Amino acid sequence: MAPRRKALITLLKLTDLAVVTAALVISVVLDTDSKAITGWPAVLEMRVSLRNFLFVGAYLVAWHFILKMRGLYNSYRLSPASRELRDLAIAVLVTAAPLLPLSLFIGFDHLDGRVVVTFGVVSFVALGIERRLLRAVARRVRGWGRNLREVIIVGDESCALDAAVKLVQREGLGYRVIEILGTGSVSPDASDGDGAYLDGNARVSGNGHARPAARGYANGNGRNGNGRNGNGRNGKGNRHATTSAHASAHGRGPESVLHKLEELLAQQPIDEVFLAMPLDRTQPLLQPLISLCEEQGTTLRVVASLAVLDWSRAAIDTLAGQPVLTISSGPPDTLRLVVKRALDLGVATVGLALFLPLFIAIAIAVRLDSKGPVFFAQDRVGLNRRRFKALKFRTMIDGAELLQPQLEPLNEAEGPVFKIEADPRVTRVGRVLRRLSLDELPQLVNVLAGDMSLVGPRPLPVRDVSRIDVRWHKRRFSVKPGITCLWQIESREPKFDEWIRADMEYIDNWSLALDLKILAKTLPAVISGQGAH
């Protein structure tokens, strides 16, 4: 590890310990019911026993090791901020949860359950703010050409150049491309013109030869005559790049590339090596590169081009130490989904408590209006096509499902769904409940159970799902179904195709802000009768 990087990490560790210590003190001070501490003056006057001092010291050391074990002192240059926050949240939970039993065992007088919860929240918020500030400072410093990591890119010219330009364009990542070692495989779009410039002296031409480029800029004579996008790959000669050195000549085989890479690693400090080429062509180079980089102590990153992903997202997981490439069309499993689940649990719990009198009134009305149970439980298809019992207040006569085959010829809906405007099975109370969407209130129980979310595509009955014959329509099963959704606030009577497209729009653009927006618009839409069954 470079001395400067080592010093920065040491500074980060000390800052983390200072923040955690401050969070612990603040949490104790905020506990106004504490017998021993009643404010900042008392904190300053408090005598700390040797036992308590050793306890806090040991606890801070444990904090340090847990943060380190979670990888919070590794590089997050290529990782989203949400991943760092997720790792931080796990570290805070692991360290804060045992605090109360430990303090009781040791006899630390100033900690109770409330202080521990406050400490967990304050430490997470404080460390999260600290990390975000450090990210912002790091991006600014790297933009000035400092704190850069020097890399070599190996691969076919088109993929390697594409990876190099992406690293260069994102100055906040802080990468300097030292060398591009081409394997001699040039994709068709890389051989039409005079080549593409990266910066200083690095250029990979369409015919594979290294040529000097205009110093410090992306040249406008790009990959396809006048550049990849018409005026140079990075724009018309005005994109500053942080690369130097020469691109390798065309025609190198795997052994030649490995030999050249070994020479470069021996000649100068190299922080990382990137392998950039189509996934199906990585085999001859991947294992030798892994072995070489392991022997040299150099980080290897693989940028493997996949087939075109129209909707899916790719991520790397691990299984018993082996990398697993995960391709998913649903939202990524990040901290945002944890927050979404917490929102579901909170709103559903409060909603069930607030609506309890309404539940009782509706139950009485349903029983007085017609014979049969108050609730109707129907098999619906949810996340990953798993079936669950969706709860509703009964709005039809008892045994209505048995009559549906006789009513199929009267179906007025497009697509696989079933709907009759004046369905003879609907009861008088049922019509009112359906118009106001009150029949769906019991689905708050499904939300608590984890089968549904507050917001998401509406769950379809098994009968409707069995009739879906368009493959991309089934992508709606990549997320949990919801009580309300995008099309319900826009149009209560959409055509099936519009309905599905609205579901896809929600999946592709999902965010917590979108969920809150849909929830805020649901009640006005229901009251106005704008949208639902």
C-alpha cells in the first residue's frame, strides 16, 4: 500500500473512532432520564472509572475491527454510495445490538435500551454523513489530478478503449490509464477510421497501431472517421483525460500480452489491472491474469461485455468464495429496499390500528347485506410467481368464483383479465366498497406478512396469469405486488396493454420518491373515483 494511501486510511479510521465516541457521548447526554447525567456540564464534570474507561476502549476497538471486516476501509471507487451505506448499516447493527447486554454484564451505569437505540441511529447518521463528505472531497481532489490510481487495461482494442474512456470521463473515480495492451481482436466499428485518442500519448487506432495523440485531450479524429459520435469519442477535442503512456500495438497474442504486462508491473507501480473484452473470449487470458496479479499483489478487475441487457441489471455476488454473476430485471437488492420494507411495515401497522373501527363497521355491513364470510381469500400470484392468499372484504355473493365459468362469454376486458361492468354477483355493499377501494383494506395484513407491498403492480388471480402469453408481461413478477400502483392513480379503467406498460414503467423507474408520490396521489384518486376496478 502506498504511504499516502496508508496515511489517508489511518486518518479515516481515527475519524471514525472520533465520530463513534461523540455519538456515544451524545446518546448518553440526550437520555434526560439518566440518573447520573443531566446535560453537558455533568458530562464534563463526570469522573470516568477505570472499568468504564476500559469498557469503552475495548468497545471502540471492536468497532474498528467490525468496520474493517465489513470492508469499509476498502476502495469504493467503483461502488455506488448505497452499497457503502448498506455495509455501514450492517456494521452499526452488529456493534450496537450487543451493547446493552454487555453494559449490564460489565456494570456500565449510563446505558439502557433507549440510549443504545439512540446511539445506533446517531452513529449511523453521523458516519453516513462523514462518508458522504469524504466521497465529495475525494471526487474534488481526484478532479485536480491527485489521489489517482494507475491502471493497465488488457483486452481487445474496442472493449479496452471503451473501458479506458469511461474511466477517463469519470474524473471523480480517480484512475490514470498507463497502458492499453490490445490482444489484436478489433471489433468492426473499431476498424473504420483512423483511431481514437485518449490523451497525452495514448491512442488505440482502428488498425491497432499506437500513435502519438494531441497532448492532454481527446482528439476529434475518432473511431469511425470523425469519431465514435461524429466529433471524437469524448467530444470534439475538448475532453481532458488523465492518461499517459502508449497504447500497445495490434496483433499481440495472450502470451505476448502477459509477458508485456509482467514487464510493466516490474518497471513501475501499478495499482490495478483491468481485463476488458467480451465474456466468451476471456477464457485464454483470465486464469493466467489472475495468477499473475495474485503473484504481483495487484488488484484485477474484469469488465466482461455481456449481451445487450434491455431491462436487466448485472451485479457480482459470491458463493463460497466464487464470483457469481447475477442478472436481474427487478430493482437491485439495496438499502432502498430495506427502507421500502420498513415503510411498508410502519404504514401497515399504523393503518390497521387507525382503520380498526372502519374494519368493524364494514364487517357488520357485509354480514347484514348477504350470507357468507366477511373476508374473501383468493389465490394470487406474487413475487417470482409465488402464490399467496390475498385478503379482501367480500364484495360478491358467497360462491361467486364457481359461477365465473358461466360468465366468461360476457367478459368485457381486453387481454387475460376478467371484468364485467355490471357483474350480477356483486352485492349492494360490495358496489360501495369497490367504488371506494375499501374492499382492499385487509391487504394491509398481506403487507405485514411480506406477500405484498404498499406500492407495486396489482396481484393477478391464477386464472389471469395462466392466460398471459406475452413473455415480457411476466416481468411484473420481478417485484412484490402492491395495494396501489401507477395506473390506479392515472386511470381507473385502463386497457390491459396500458396497464402492463404502466407496471413496467414503475419497475424500471422505481424509487422511494416514486412510491411516496403514488401513495400521496392514491387517496385523492380513490375519493374522486378516478381509478380502480
